[in-house]
Amino acid sequence: MSMSLVAFAVLVVAFAIGSFTRINAGLIAVVAAFGVGTLLAGLPITDVIAQFPAGLFFILVGATLLFAIVRINGTIDLLAYWAERLAGDRKILVPILMFLLTAILAAAGAFTPAAIAIVAPVALALGMRFGISTLAMGLVVVQGANAGAFSPVNPFGVLANVMLDEAGASGDALKLFLYCFLFNAVLAAIAYVLVQAIMHRRGVRKAEKERNDVEGRSGSTPAGTGTGSGRDSGNDSSTGLDGAPARTDTALATPEEPAKTGPVKVAATPMRILTLAGIGALLFLTTVLGLDVGVASLVIALALIFVDSSVQKPAVESMPWSAIILVTGIVTYVGMLEEMGALEELQAGIESLGNSSVAALITGYVVAIVSAFASTTGTLGVVSPIVTPLAMDPLLTPIGVVTAIAISSSVVDVSPMSTSGALLMASAQPKDERLFFRALLLWAIAMIAVVPLLVWFVFVQLGLG
């Protein structure tokens, strides 16, 4: 077995261990980088250390610190309150607003799992209040996060834009964001309509079964009684996650407290308004002035801490350090692979296919499968050196190739084995966990089967861009 194959096998093992145990795959990867790099490839330790992605580290730390402060000081609660006020009694606006809220947070720089963790509990609770399937709301939230994830200030977008830059298409960053946003918006609408329809049928069948059981036990039903009960069950059943009668406001109340009849008011305090201004400043500094995302996030986070120093300790403690180690560890290992020449061998193998378009399709399926079990950010970091030569093929468009890979890698984030899917399960009610797991797994499998081929055809074959 060649040295490069051994090095790639170690990376696969790291992903596998990280997926099926509680050991951080990034920690395994960064330690393995020193072992493989020094013992197998003969690289000096200083060369391996040099592969640590300092710029990406500052982006992750800055963005996650800032949005930890946003969550802790109640700004997210304020946004959710405004969303519920906007929706009023118009049920259809609830998923739209939750989609947009998650997309805005991700587009502003929030790490995608962080945006989902912030919005999912609010979205699922609103779904129950309005009689909407919580599974449908969960899928909408994940697609909203993916819709905003490829903005120039999000870690996903940063990695994807590196591919564009290396392929000589740095001016297409906005196109990448818009294409990913529109694709995920359409997918969110499909998911919502499909799941709502399925849950409606489940609810109707369950109501009919319960009515038949009651009639069977009673032997006969007084005129009007069974029919009236059936109508009530049918009218109330259609939208619950488990097919149970639709939840009214009382479903959110405990026996000890009255049901809430409207949104609980969240005050627009000066600190929360200042935080919203800080998020706006982040977008301006990074997109208009071109300031580094990590630096801008740290500056704004420090300014907010100066105003209210009490948020510093809980914000730092709640940062997703495990995810930061995962991403930087994987990228460090990939840098070591590039330093030892393993990626050049892989690129040569892909080029030997003789068709960059077919190679792009295969790469799309590979990243979809890997990302379903591992970090999307880590996966993008791994494939970046492989995608760049494909994007530079004169017969293809860089924006088309990168967009196809970006969507393929992120659309499977609903997998219950990924961080985003796990967060949805954590936000669901305990009785719904098994149904969530099965539904999310089936949805992820469907996404793996369909989306890479679809986006390859649209963005690579048709050359959209």
C-alpha cells in the first residue's frame, strides 16, 4: 500500500471514530497529522504545525463568540418575538419567518449548527402553537441555515470562496450565495409541503382508527355521537408530528399553568438593540469594507463585552469548542496531506478519468455521503484542493462546479448522524425522537440519492453561472 493510501486511510478512520464514538475526529486528525507527517512522510514537526489554519481558527472563534453573546443577552428571543408578532394568526408565515431568521443568522456569520441550535427550539414551539408538524418546521430551519451558510462571512462560505479564488473566480462569491440560497429556499418549500401532507394523512388514518376502535368497543353508537367525534378528531389531527390531534395553545401549557394565548413580550432593551447594530456592522465591515470575518467578529464581540462584561464568561463557556477543534484538526491534516503530496496523487487519479464533468459528479456524491456522517466544514476543507482543478477546466464554469459541490455537501446536514440533525432531535419532544430519527435518516438518504445528480446537471452540465 502506498504512503498516500495509508494517509487517506488514517483520515477515513478518524472520520469513522468521530462518527460512531464521542471522541472528537478533529483531535484524532491533528494528532495523526504529526504521526503520519513525521513518521511516514518524514516532514519536520514545524512543517506540520505550519498547516494549522490560523485564519479559519480566528473566523470560527470570532463568529461563535459573537453569536454566543447574541443568544445570552436575549437578542435571539427578541427576534423570535418579533417573528411571532409578524405572523399573527397567519400560519403560513411561521415557517417563512423561521426560515428567514435562520438564514439571516447564518448569513451574518453564525456557525450553521449554532444558528440551528438557536432557532430550532423556538421554531418547533411555534409549530406546536400553530398546529404545524414539528418535523416540517425542523427541516425548514435546517434548509434556512444552509441557505445563509454560503455567505462570504460564514465558515461554509469562506471555504467555498477559497475554491472560487483559487479557480480565478473570486468575483462570483455573491452568485454562490444567491444560488445556494434559492436552491435551499425551494427545497425548504418542498419539504414543508411534503411533510405536512404526509402528517395530514397519518392524522386522518389515526383518527379513523381511533373512531373505529371506539365504535367496536361500544357495539353501537348513538346517532350523531360517533360522527361528531369523528369530525372533531379529523379536524384536529392533521398536522401533529405523530399524527395526533393538532395541538392548540393548551398543548404548550402544563396542567399547573394556563395556556398562553399570545406571544410573551420580549423587551427591546438598549443592549439588544446595540447587539442588532453590531450584527449589521459585521455585515458592513466584511462585505463592503472587506475586513477579515474573524477580526471583525472579535472586535464587535469585545465592544459588546465592554458594554456588559457579565456576558463574557457564559459566552466563552458556551462556544462550540468541540466543533472548532473538529474543523481545525481536519483542515490541519488535509494541509499535511497536501504538504506530503498525497493530494496531488488524488488529483491525478481524478484527472485520469479524462472527463472533469464526470469527476465533478463523482466528487459531489462523495462529499454528500461523507458529510452525512461528518462535519460539512471539515468535508469542504478536505475536498477543496480536489475541486479547484475541476473548477479550472475551461469546459466548465468555476461557479457551477463549486456551487454543485457546496450544495451536495450541505444538503445532507439533516442526517441524524450530523450535528444539525442531532440538534433537531435534541429540540424535539422525547416522545418524537424515534420518529425524528427515522424521518431525518430517510430524508438524508433521499438527498444523497437525488441532489448531487440534480445540481450537477443544473450547474455543471448546463453551465449555469
